[in-house]
Amino acid sequence: MSDKPIPTPHWWKNTYFWIAAILFLIGFLGLVLGQDSVRDPGQKREDGLALIYFGGALVMLINGLLSHKQTVQHYNEQGGSSSQEGA
């Protein structure tokens, strides 16, 4: 059986970063257009809804950074190039 080359890790392939960007955009829209623009139908009215979206974006960004760091470490341990740490 031949060895398959290890795929190079890229930050933009990590779904956590995409979710963080979407949550950030929703939070920004909530600040600019008002909280009613991002409130779900039937959702209880609460203040700071845009800030909740920003908090979710921050959590997803941290998850993405940790996940990407672990993926790069695994890639390097499996024999990948060590120059991919910033990718």
C-alpha cells in the first residue's frame, strides 16, 4: 500500500473561523441596524443581543485558533513541513 501525502493544513479550511466571521457579521448588523434586525422570531426580548453574538464569535475564534494549532502540530509530527505553522 502506498503512502498518501498528508494534506497541508490551512486556517481557512477550519469551520470555526467561518462561524466566527458569520457571528461577527450578525453582531455588527445588530449594532448598526438595531437588535430587532438580528432577533429570531419569537425570541425573548433582551438587551445586548449584539454583544452576545460578539461573544459567540470570540468563543469560535478561540476554538479555531486552538484547533488550527493542534492540526499544524499533528501535521508536523506526521512528517509535514515545519514552515506551515503560520499558514
